[in-house]
Amino acid sequence: MKLYRQKTQQVFLAFRWSGCLEDSPEWIGDAFRDGRVTLDPKERGWKANVLTPYGWMRVSKGDWVLSRNSGEMIVYSDEEFTNEYEPAE
């Protein structure tokens, strides 16, 4: 897993949702176990719901889930993410 930084230099953990909990990093699994991530079975794979500071947000395959140092999670579409974040080296 790579770290990403906002173009403002803040660094976040980021994961591109694959539609499968088994492919997710440990921090997504932890959030699932403590209720901050839920899964909805759909005809074409799994969609997730993520508890953010703004309420529950839907995550579809290809969207990004970011975790702040505080543990708060944020959801971005791929387009939003690539416009605002870059890999942290």
C-alpha cells in the first residue's frame, strides 16, 4: 500500500476500493469490525458505506477511501482523488 499526500503536503493512508473486503488493507478491516464500514451486496459486486465526518458515504468500485491521522475516513471519486492527491515519496 502506498501513502498519498494532498497537494497541500498532508499525508494520508489511501486505498482504492476494489469491491472486495478481502483485498482491503488492515485499517479498512478494522473499520468494518468496529462498524465504521458496512457492505451492501449488489448484483455487480460489493458496495461499501463509510462513516465520515459528514455522515455515511457510499463507496463504489474505483473510489478512494482515505484515513486521516485521527482515524476519520473520507471518500473520493477517482477523478477527485487524482486531482487533489499525489503519491508521497
